[in-house]
Amino acid sequence: MFGARELLVLLVVIAVVWAVSRWSDRLRNAGRERRPPLDRHSVDLEECPVCHTYVLHDAPRCRRRQCPRRG
């Protein structure tokens, strides 16, 4: 059977492994907590009939002659 010394050493080893595990989890998750939350709003885009790119609804006029936008 185990003696008191062996049980004490086993408990210390278990406590050290548990502490190191918690410490490594904190290090791994530290960067996630500091990041700012993502901006979740969306914008509506429209396809330009001339150049076929997607632009904001109120985007200014581009430099093409056939540009249908005002501005």
C-alpha cells in the first residue's frame, strides 16, 4: 500500500498539473478576450450596370462617361 509520503507527493503532482493546465488555458484564451467585438452591421450594395462592380447605394459618380450615378 502507499505511505503518507507517496500520497502527499501524488497530491502535489496532481495539483501542479491542474495549475499548469489552468495557466495554459488562460494564455491561450488571453488574445480572444482582448479583441474588440466584430462590427455586425451590413450595408446594401448595388451592381453598377456599366462596370458590373458592387457599390454603395449612395456612392459618388465614377469617372466613366456612362456612369448612371448622380454627383
